[in-house]
Amino acid sequence: MWCQIVNSFRMLLVLTVITGLVYPLTMVGVTKTIFPSQAKGSLVESQGQVVGSKLIGQNFTQPGYFHGRPSSAGKDGYDAAGSSGSNLGPTNKKLIDTVADNVNKAREENSLNDNAAIPADLVTASASGLDPDISPEAAYLQVERVAEARGLAATEVYNLVDKNISGRQLALFGEPRVNVLALNMALDSLK
């Protein structure tokens, strides 16, 4: 019986070392070699400073910048530690009121009439609450506001949006999208 207990304990130690140390460290090494940027968090730098990540949305509110999706992550939104959706159902009064407020805000910010269609991604939060991308339609809707606030020609800003559209992954998955941080950084570089 003691022999079985000793063997069981040895096996526990061996498997702990293999699955708890060797395998994770090997995977980290492989990942850092094959995907170095992703392994470091897909960080974006500007003038030697980290300004964000390609994978996490940020709260841009100034009129001269493109705005991303609303966030439900954390108390004030865009809190990566509180990443989650609102978990509110489609008939929930709070969700309906929040979306209505976001629609009114989008119309007001972009000088749209009451009948103008607004892309859903400008008024609803994503499942993570931190989506870094918007649809091309959501970006195009903001072009006039951004161009006016920056004193640029609208065609120049439209062209910038076109250059920052990412297609479907592997030409099959997802929808075309625009990374808001990358677009705003490209906008800043136009100066």
C-alpha cells in the first residue's frame, strides 16, 4: 500500500512539473518567437511611448477624433479589468434608454437629422465592452465632423478611412472593420 502512495505522489510531482512548468514555458517561448507582437499585447507605440493596444478600445470623445463603440466595461467604461457585456436583454428598459441616449448623442455630435440611420456599433456596446473596431459605415458617418473639427477636406478624411479598412480574416471570417486607434493615429499624422 505504501508503495502505491509513494508512486502516486511521484506521478503527481512529475505531472505537475510537466503541465505546470515545462509546457507553459515552452508555449510562451514558442509564442514569443512566432508571434512577438501579439505575445506582448499588440501594443501600439507613438514617438517611443505606448499609446494603447490594437485589441482594446479606448474612449475618444473629442470632435477631431473618430469615436469607437460605447463600452459597458467597468463603472465608467473602457476598463479592461472590468471587461464584460452589460448582460441586459433586448427588452430591458435600461438598455433601451442607453441605446436611445447613444442614438441622440451620435445624431447631435455628427449633425444628423432625426431620420438618419446610425450603424448599430456606434450605439451598442460589444460583448467584451472593449471592442477596438467599428464598421466602415460607422467611420464614414463621422467623417464630416472630424474633417470640420480638424480643418481638413472631407475627401482627405474619407480616403484615410478607406486606407484603414481591414477586410475579413482569411477572406471568410468576420466583417470589414476599422481599428479606431490606428485610424486616429493616422489622422494625427496628417498634420
